[in-house]
Amino acid sequence: MGLFVAQLLTGLANAATLFLVASGLSLIFGVTRIVNFAHGSFYMLGAFIGYSLMQVLPGMFGFWVSVLLAGLAVGVIGVIVEILVLRPVYKAPELFQLVATFGVILVIQDLALLTWGADDVLGPRAPGLKGIVRVLGEPVPKYDLALIAITPFILFGLWYLIAKTRLGILVRAATQDREMVGALGVNQAWLFTGVFFLGATLAGLGGAIQLPKGGADLLMDFNILAAIFVVVVIGGMGSLPGAYVAAALISILNVFGVTYLPQSTLVLMFVVMAVVLMIKPYGLFGREEVAGEHGQVGEPERPIKPAGIAVRLLVAFGIFLLALLPWFGSDFAQVLTADVIIFCLFAASLHFILGLGGLVSFGHAAFFGGGAYVAALLVSYLQTPMEVAFLLAPIGAGFAAFIIGWLCMRLTGVYFAMLTLAFAQLIWSLVYQWGEFTGGDDGLVDIWPAAWLNGTTPYYYFTLFFGIGGILILRHVAHSPFGYALRASRDSARQAEATGINTKRIQWAAFTFAGALAGLSGALFVFSKGSVFPTELEIGRSFDALIVIFLGGVKTLSGAVVGGASLEYAKDFLTRFEYWRLTLGLIIIFVVIVAPEGISGTMRKMAERVGIIRGREGDS
Amino acid sequence: MNPILEVRDLSKSFGGLKAVNAVNFKVAEGELLALIGPNGAGKSTCFNMLMGQLKPSSGEVYFLGENLVGKFPRDIWRKGIGRTFQITATYASMTVIENVQMALMSFHKRIYSMLPYAHKMYKSEALEFLQMVGLADQAERHCAILAYGDLKRLELAIALCHNPTLLLMDEPTAGMAPTERESVMQLTADIVTEKNISVLFTEHDMDVVFGHAHRILVLNRGELIANGSVDEIRNNPMVQEVYLGGGNLFESEEAAS
Amino acid sequence: MIEVDSINSFYGKAQILNDLSFSIAAGEVVSILGRNGAGKTTTLKSIMQLVRPRTGSVKFNGTEVVGSPPYKVAKMGLGYVPEERRIFTDLTILENMEVGRQPAREGVPEWSVDLLFELFPNLSERRNNRGKALSGGEQQMLTIARTMMGNPTCLLLDEPSEGIAPVIVEQMAETIMQIKKQRLTVVLSEQNLHFARLVADRAIIIEGGQKRFDGTFAELDAQPEIQEKYLSV
């Protein structure tokens, strides 16, 4: 009984931070419709800034003032980000703004590294609250009790702000009908900035307030990201009570999980989320979102045509050059190029559902890593020959996509994206925590190709064949009736359904197909590296592909391929420098602001303007 | 003669509001039937129930003797009902002819094929439909840059692809220039007469309604208040009142004016 | 006060307004009449910049508003009351009115919550109820009260009589008369000729996005063919 109560208390204490950060994310989404991926970074900054302030402000008073100041400082940083990075892209397609926030993540990571160094920082213990208290015989840190006591005040303060102040009223009104708020004389731009300030402040407070429990480190931005998304999605986007209930639920479940099912703490969170979303697709307190008519915003895409002779010759020449690489390139060049091809296939498979289908998946890594793990597990446990494992990998990944697709297909837009992320994280946490089967953090090693493929050059050709082959298959299917039906479902689901197309089933099939090809790239990957680790299933993997597609240009497959190649080569080049994230992040933000159509789209427009290629008729 | 479509006691409530209340009507073979009424009369609700986009609270919709209630729009389409939309719905990323080819691929159940090139499929057939609506010379243009009137024509071509028995047209001339309205409506009338297709359409433009409808249904506040020929509807005082306002409240003003 | 000069407005590709021009003098109550689909709502939205006319000009007190965001137009003193009763259903009556609040403006009476509750006694009784608990008529009144909180010099009313019970329509007419007494300029779009006649000084009839008639109701009565052609069936 004592242990039970103590754990309940710990759970509630942990919920304080989670609630603060998640409610900020939820508020920002509710009003601006931006999914702020940089929210974890705000949280991390709050922790570091709070830590620095605590070094100079001593005593109990100093501690709490530091927490408050850290929150406000992060709020100001949030305003800077909003004004400099997001304002220029509010008019861009909704999801393009995501990419800008990815850029912010990278920039903040390096700025934090520059300022506070790479070492973890041990949080100072709160003066006056250092000891423990015995509750029913069990030790509970005093600070936990303080947090539990403070949380209702935070809740009340936030509730007061939202329920009683003019800002809060405007926020709630704008969450419901932004246009009408504008027509009543309210400047949306400043309302957005205000909400960003509030949301970032909450994240900063969350980061500072957990210092005595968790300290600060450079990984905490990504570590909390999944949890706060889960909280927001379970609670319902834009709902504060939902965020609190979900934060408490997740935190308490987590504490009990640690005790009774230590191997499943992470899995548990995502299982809860999946179950909630299957019963209430818009979260416990969320309301249904009416999806727009089109899966994309902005200029409609142009018709696609199979490549003409000239382009085919060009592509053939490119492949020919790649085939010649082993004659003039080093082993390193071959390995790097193989990596690039594998990544391009992965990005191209995501492009198939995102570009043609308008289905934004945040969890595509599940199928890349999934394919890699299927092959690795088969080899490790069943001594399956490499050739067979290689073929079974895409089938296994496709099967996973088939199941996950079925579960996600009921939702659209951001909710669909969130659910794919949740399932990807579920798979990641399963692999990560089921150590005795998957090797956990140590991964699976000694997964080498068959003897006839041993060596850099044979495997390079193997990768070239299947990688380029996969991309060409994707391209061909895009031009087939199936690809057209997928585009039709995106362009106008109304018309498609009214002419006999089961749009959900088409999208489901496409999701499965794309998953299988991502699995193929995963299989190529695992045999080229000889090993696989849970990182291949992480959010970061999915983000890489998303960034590439948005930066390369959503509208064309070549955008994904060109973008994929550029990013891989750029990473290879940049990672030699110490602050490569900062550079890459700034480049991403720059591209987003300057070229909202992506690199290939913008280059095409420029080329049309100066007359290199013929413009679309009707363009002026 | 058996009716093509028969609507029996069709009702739909939203909360306490009866948007459509026990509506009955029939569409005969080859008939152009107009459904009119002021804003909020329940036209769209009624239409959406016929299309399968909205489930009726009660009542039945029989098409060639088969009850359509509870079926998906795509299944209703397969039974032989085509439709056009009030706000045009076309595939903006495709060319004009590909829009029609898409409907043909769906009709021939080829949408899961991955091997052939889609742009080569049913091309001549698609061109015939475009010729029918006068869009053949624009077949290869990008759908997104089509003029609004042409988009409406394209929708008509798409709706004709599966040789429908009945066409449901939601405000076929909305958003078009007045001169274009007449030509699109005349085109529709010619095609459906030639192919002996029945049409049920809603419309705001009374010139279009009186110029082309064989019979008119008038909805007000969810109830069918009139059902008759063009002349009958024109001379129906109740219909006049619905359109011009009035009622007890304004009787004094009416007497004064 | 308002000068609309040959505006052309579109929804996507559909052209809704076609070279529409008219002007409204200060203190006038003008009704824009026409069947549904004629472009009445778009006309009001084009003044408010919720729809940006592709060409043409809209001047408010001599200042060009085309290109300004709606919030700036609202701050100039144009009050917009939408159709479809777009109230904030999660907010209470008082909160809805708070969203519309703007500072007092010279030359027009300043409205307060209390003054508006005098005008709309039904709302006063339910001031702490959420929008979604209100009846259609109450919601309609709330949209007007909310806009009045911005102390507008000119009110744009979109179909105030639509879809509400006759007894409420009568109240609505009285309210508009009250507002008119406060020297406010009012532009209302209407389908209901009798309602329009009751409250307005002048009628503008549009059809297919074009102006077909502009004059007093006496003049309109003198031309029954206009009524026949553009309003009745």
C-alpha cells in the first residue's frame, strides 16, 4: 500500500513537467495550427537557462526566481523564432512549417552545445526541499511533494489566464474560428506571437522545474518530444484539461510500469495512445477536425508524363556513370554513394504516399528500420540465407505497413501523421526494450551479405541494382492507373468517391506498397552495414526523409531523389565540422523561407522565368 | 411506367431541427426535374441523402426498384447514378482528358493495376466524351488552368462515363457568367435527351429552371410545398410567398403596398 | 461613406461579383437584395476584405480598403455580422462580446455590455451560457451584439432574418430600427423583400454578381418587372 501511494505521488510529480510542456504545444497548435517540433528544444533551453541562473541566484528565493526567469527567457526565444522563422512561412502549405521547426531544432541543439558544452548537467537540488519525507513508510522526495502541491496552482494560473483574461478569450475564440476573430478587429499576427510566447514560456518552465529531478542534457529535446506528442494526442489537440489528464495518466502509468513491467515502460505509453485513438480518434477531449478538400495547399500540381527520350537517356547516362564508379572511385566513395542510394529509395518511398497521396506520415522509419530488423532477425535466429532474408524484409515491412495503415486510415491530416508517429514509436520502443530478442540498444550485429556479394564493389552493384530499381518501380507505378487513383483521391476525394473509387482503400494499398519499398531500402542498409540499431527506427530517421522531401520539393519524385542525395552528401561533408547542425539548421530555415516550393520547384520556376524551359501555359 | 427514382418519406433531423421532413417524389424516365427553394430549405441535405453522403433519419430512396439508403456514394455510382457538384470537384493535378480517363479506369475496375501506363488507357473513349461536351480541343490542357465554365463541362463528361441512367446535378450553373449558364444547360439538356438520361437538379437561376425543367419541386423549411409544371409553380401563391417573404407578420405592409 | 467601384470577386475560379459598383451615404440603411447565389454575401465580404476583390476599389470614408487585412478594416469602424451565425460556440455570451470589444470611436455612440443587454434582453438572461446552448435566434442576436461591441460606424449585416422564427424576425427588425436611430450606417443583405422594406431606406438588387436595380422602395414598386425578374420565382 505504501509503495503504491509513493509511486502514485512520483507519477503525479512527473506529470507536472509533462503537463507544462505539453500544454504549451497544445496551445500553439490550437491557435496557429502549427505542429511545433521545436517544442522539445524550448524545454531543453528552459533547463539549461534555469541551471545557469541558479548558479548566480542563490537560496530558495533564487531557485524559484530562476525557474520563472528561465520560463520568460524561453518565451522571448519563442517569440524570436515565431517572428523570424514562422511568420514568413505562415502562407506556405501547412506542413512546410514543420520543416522550419526541424531547422530550429538543429540550430538550438548546437547553440546549446556552444553555450553549455557537451556534458550532462546535474540539476541543483531545490534549496529547502532537499530531503525525503516518509509516506506510509516509503520515502518520497520533498521536491516531488512540492511539485504535486505546485501543479494545482499552475493549473489554476493557466486556467485563469485562458478562462478569464482577454488574451485567453481571444485564444479560445481563435482556436475555433480565426477568420471571424480577425473580422472583429483582432490582429492575428500578434495573437499568434502571444500564443507562441505563452507556449514557449510553459515549455521553458517545464524544463527549469524538473532540474532537481533530471538535470539538463543535450538529448532531452528529443527525449521529451515523443512523450509530449503522446500527451497532446491522447488529451486532444488544443485541450488543456485533456493535456493534464493525459500527462497524469502517462506519468503514473510510467512509474508503475517501471516497477511491475520494467521492460515495457516506453511501449506502454504508445499502447495507451494507440488504444485511446482507436476508440476516440481525436483524443479524450478533442473534437473532430473537418479536413479540407485537398490533401495539399497551394498551387495544384502539374500533370505528370512518363519521361521523354531525352530524360530517359540522361537517367541512363547517370546510371551508367554510377556503374563506372568502382573504376575511378575509392572504396569510401562507393560506400558513401551506396548510402545515398539507399536513403534516396527510402525518401522516394515516403514521397509516393506523401507527394502523390497527400498522406503525411511522421513514422516512415518504422518500415525502413522494420525491413532492416526483419532481415537481421531472420539471419540471427534462423540462419536464413541472405538472399531469402533480403526478399522477406520488404514483405515483412509491407505487412507492418498493412496493419498500421489499417489502424491509421480513419484519420486525416495532422492526426494521421501523429498516429503514424505513435505506431513508429511503438515499434521503436518494442525493439529498444525487448533486449533479449532484438538486442536492444546493442542492436543486432554480424548481418553480412552472402559470399558472392562480399566486398565493397559487389555490394555496391547490388545496391545500385535494387536501389535504382526500387526508385524506377516507384516511378512507374506513379504513372500506372493505381498511381493515378492515388492522386485522384488526394486531388478530390469527393469526385473520386463519386466515381467508384474507394479512396481509403487506395490510400491503404499505397501505404502498404510504400512501406514495402522502405523495407527494401532497410534490407539494403542492414547488409551493407552488417548491423542494425534502434536508431534506424527513431523519429530522427523519419524526419530525415520528411526534410528531404519538403526541401527537395513535394511535387516531384526527382525532388525527393535530388533532395535525398544532397542531404546525404551535405551531411557527410558537414559532419566533419563541429557545429554542423547549426549550419544544416540554418540552411534548412533559409531554404524554407526563400524557396517555399522546395529546391526543385523553385529552380524550375526560376528556369521558366529566364526562359530555359517552357513554362506552363496560362502562367503569366 | 415505372419511375427511375422514387423517394419515400425521406427525413433528416440534425439535433432537434428537421432539415428535411417526409419528402416524397418520383423521377420519371427521361425527365428533367428541378428542385428549388430558398436558402436553408433542405435542398442540399436532400441531395446529399440521395448521393449517399448523408444517412437519412428515416425514409427510403428507390433507384430502379432497389433501396439506396445506407450505400456508399461509390456503390450508388456503380448502380448507374452520375453526379456533378455545386463547387466543382475535378482532379487538379491531371490533364483534362486524364480526368475522364480516371473515371473510365474506375468504371472498368482497373484502378489497382500497376503495370500499364494510365495516360494511354481508354484514351479514344475519353476523347469521345470530351467531344460530347465540347472540350476535345482542350484535352491535353492542365485541368487547374481551365475556365470555370469548362470545369463544369468536364464534370459533366466525367459524370457521363459510366452511361448513367440518372444524373444528379447540384447547381449546375453556379458561379458561371450568365451567358455561359444557358449554353451549359442547353448542352446538358441535349445530351440527356439524346441518351435518355433522367436528371434531377437544384438551381438558383430561375431562367435556367424555367427554361429547361420539365417539372419543378419546391422545398421550404424541409417540406415539399409544391410539385408541378413550370406554369403551375409560377402561379402558385405559396411559392411566391416563400421567395418574397411575407406571412402573417408582414400582412399589414403587404396591404399597404 | 462606402464607395464600391467596379469590383470583381472570385471564389477560386468561380466569378461571383461582376463589375459591381454602388455607394452608401452616412446614416443610410441600404438593403442588398437578390436570390441566393446572387452574390450578396460576397459583396459584404468584399467590403470587409474577407474576400479580396481581384480588381476594383472599395473606399471607406475615403480610404482604400482593398488589400488591407480584415482586422484593419474592422478597426476603421466597419462592423461585420456574418450569416450562418458564426459565434464562438465554446465561449459564453459575455466572452463572445469581449472578443468584439474595441475602444470607443468618435462620432458614434459607445456601446457597453449593459447597453447591448438592454437592446437584447434575451441575451442578458443567459449571459453566462455558452454559445452552443443558445437558440438560432439568440445566436443571431449575439452576432450583432458582438459586432456592436466594436463601436462600428457602419454595420454590415448578412441575412439577419434568415432561418429564424417569425417572431424573432420581428424583434430583429425592431433592433435594426433602434440601431438606425443611433445614426449608424447599415448595409444588410436580404432575400426577404418585406423585411428589407421594413428597415431599409434604399434597395440594391443584384443578380449574377451584377447590379440590376438601385433606388428607393417606391421606385422598386413602380417597376414590378424588376421584382418579377430578380426576386420572385
